[in-house]
Amino acid sequence: MVIAVSALAACTRPASGARETVTGNLLMEAGPVLAGHPNRARSPLRGHVVAIATAGRRFAVSTGRTGRFTILLPPGSFDLTGYSPRVRSYGLDEACVAVHRVKVKAGTPVRGVDVICSFP
């Protein structure tokens, strides 16, 4: 009986290397109104999104011209930051001003994450 309970418990736990899908968009937000205002114009950005875990581990994914991204992350909390060749200073890609925090749980995909670069 103990063996059956142990086997059942093993089936309900996520594998140690389990990853979950996080999908979203890298967007540029511009316009004369305040950042985050619903009337600011948003457009997709080509570039990449970096996810940094609270422990410091980094994951990265590229975006195409549509700005859409899908990244596989282990369970935990992550800060997502965007970079784009359209956002440059002294010839280097700069990070977007905004950082988007996500919480990843095993077995629960995270959808609709917008990583937004705001410009005046």
C-alpha cells in the first residue's frame, strides 16, 4: 500500500525540469498622454525579451516584426524586460523603461503578457 501512495504522489508533482509556456508581445507605446493610459498608441517591436528570476537566472527569446514571443520558464517569479534595435543609445540596445513581473506555476500557462517600451 505504501508503494502505491508513493507512486501516486510522484505522478502529481511536476518534474524537476518542468517548464511552462509564457506568451505575450513586445510593444512600443508612444504618444502625448501618460504612460499606461489606454489612449496611447502601441505598436509591435522586433527585438528580444529577457526573463530574470528572483535568484538571478536569465532566459531570453527573440521577437520578430510582430513582437510576439513564447518562452518556456521554470516555476517562479520573473521580471521580463524588452530590448529592441529601435531603442538605442550610443549604438547599443537599451532596456525598455517598464519591467513586467510574472509568476509562473507548473501546469498553468501564462498568456497575454505585454512587455511595453514607453516613449514620450
